[in-house]
Amino acid sequence: MRTLITGGAGFIGSHLCERFLREGHEVVAVDNMITGDLANLDGFRTNPKFRFVGHDVSNPLKVKDKIDIVLHFASPASPVDYLDHPIPTLKVGSLGTHNMLGLAKAHGAKFLLASTSEVYGDPLEHPQKESYWGNVNPIGIRGVYDEAKRFAESITMAYHRVHGVDTRIIRIFNTYGEKMRLNDGRVLPNFMYQALMGQPLTVYGDGKQTRSFQYVSDLVEGIWRLLQKDYHEPVNLGNPAEITILEFAEEIRALAGGNSRIEFRPLPQDDPKVRQPDIARARALLGWEPVVGRAEGLKRTMDFFRKKLGK
Ligand code: NAD
Ligand code: UDP
């Protein structure tokens, strides 16, 4: 089996490379390094079954060797990153997804789209089920990411219906773990960096907004299982354990063992007030649920950042 992973040098993409290599697949990682880090490939760069291709998937890509699975994970994912790169984000979600569906069609390959809980926007239904259509501001600053992913879902379903491509769609909820970029601007790397460096923890708004954090190995397991099923509708993959951002800051500060103070900053525009996955579909379909709780997952991630920072 040969699996092509777009965004393979990113946080989740590199964990997928590792897992698929472990399962005996040949892996082709395609990345233009807009938010990736080549160090993420260190553990398997020299594996003869691994190949890296530097390419922007918003431009067409031809691959000679037969591809069996395309995992489309290329896209800036941190709000700070997609606000820095609004047009590349729109392009990779739209043109990039179109190109990768075309590649999957040409090879008769399975195609899996990394969609996101952001398709639910600032949700008016809580927790979020896959049947919820969402509450997205198309012209707000987050719209470049949310609408690109919504378009990506639409074109994925169209390729399935019109061309019979064997597609999957996952809606990923906030996922964390080793190999996140320390400066990607997401809440967990920010808080861990600040707590380890003895700097104030920057809580946006009053910190009462919630998120539900999933450890990366649980996500990877869910993806692996979904690929074995003949199922084409979206599937939420996330950990339903919901927490306020203020509590999250306190948890990380305690884990770091420091005494950083908490500094409140303005809440960015359209920041979702709540987010929690309803994972009934994944439970029933995949017999899947998260197994790594926050205490364990945060500890592993903090150890990774400690090493990076020499702390
Ligand atoms: P990341 O920024 O670490 O990885 C994204 C990778 O895609 C990077 O290596 C980047 O260089 C690459 N990339 C971006 N545009 C590209 C292009 N045009 N061509 C080739 N490569 C390109 O982010 P991540 O957290 O690993 O996210 C991976 C995917 O999962 C994204 O599609 C994201 O939308 C989705 N997702 C992630 C989360 C999360 O919590 N981490 C939640 C929901 C969805
Ligand atoms: N956040 C925060 N401080 C930070 C970074 C983020 O309080 O230094 C908040 C942000 O406003 C949001 C939540 O943490 O409410 C999660 O933000 P993140 O950027 O990780 O991703 P999101 O879930 O919004 O896509």
C-alpha cells in the first residue's frame, strides 16, 4: 500500500506518516512548508519506505507510482497562521482539495479529508453533532479557514457522488501533542511556552469560552479505523471532555510548576464561545473513543516542549 499525505511535515501529518509507516505502508509526504517543520520528519526521514516531496498542493500534482490512499491534511490550522496566510488558506482548502481529489480519482485511491469543528462556526447547538449545519460568518476573519473547509467537504461529497471516489470526511476537534510548533499561536503551545518561561499566560476574553482537547494518538487511531469502513458522511473525531480556557491555563500552569500570572487580552473576532464534539457516530461506527485523558496527554506534550526549551 502506498499512502500520500498532504501536510505531512505538519503536526498531525507527521504523526500520520509515522503510523502508516508502522503499518507497513509506503508513505509519500507532500508539503510546501508554509507552517510545517522538517524536524517533524526526523524519526523516519531515512526509512526507505518514506519519501518527501516539496510541493504546494494548490497547484496540480502528478505522481507516477500507484497511490492507494490520499490523506489531505495540508492547510494552515492555527488561527494565527490562517490569519497570516488568508489567501493560501482559501486556496489549499478549495484548489488544493480539488487537485487531491483529482489525484485520488486518477489513481482509484481512497481519499480522506481533514475537515474541522470550525465548520460549525460559533455553534448554536451544543455539543455539536454531524447533522448540525453550523453558524459561520463567511466574511469574518476566520471565514477564510471555515469556508474553505466547508467548500472542501462539498467538493469531496461531489467527487464521491459524481465520480464514485471512495471518500471519507473527518471533522477534527482541537487536537494537541508532541510536534506542535511552539510558536504556532494556538492556545496550548502559547500557554506551555509562557508557563515554562515564567511569562504571563495570555487568556483571551474572560476565559469562559470552552474547548475540548484531544490527544493526537486518539485522532490517528480514529482515522485508521475510519479508512477500514465504507462510510462517506462526516465523522467527528474529538475528546468530549470540555474545559474553559481559564481552567486550561490554570491546569497548564500547575503542570509547569511555575507561578506565572494570568493576563487577560481582548477576545479575537468570531472566537467560538463553546465547542464539544458529540462522538456518538464514531463510537457506533468505529467502536472508537479517546483513551488518553488530558492529564496524561498534557504531561507528554509538556515533556516534549521542556526538551525543546531545555527546561
Ligand atoms: P500544521 O500547520 O502543523 O500542518 C499543516 C501542514 O500543511 C504544514 O506542514 C503546512 O506546511 C502544510 N501545508 C499548508 N498548505 C499547504 C499547501 N498548499 N501545500 C502543501 N502543504 C501545505 O497543522 P495541523 O494541526 O497538523 O493540521 C493539519 C490538518 O488538520 C489541517 O488541514 C487542519 O485544518 C486540520 N485540523 C487540525 C486541527 C487541530 O486541532 N490540530 C483541528 C481541526 C482540523
Ligand atoms: N486563546 C487564549 N490565549 C492564547 C491563545 C488562544 O485564550 O494565547 C483562546 C482563543 O481565544 C480560543 C481558545 O483559546 O478561545 C482556543 O484557541 P486556539 O487558537 O487554540 O484555537 P481555536 O479553537 O480557536 O481554533
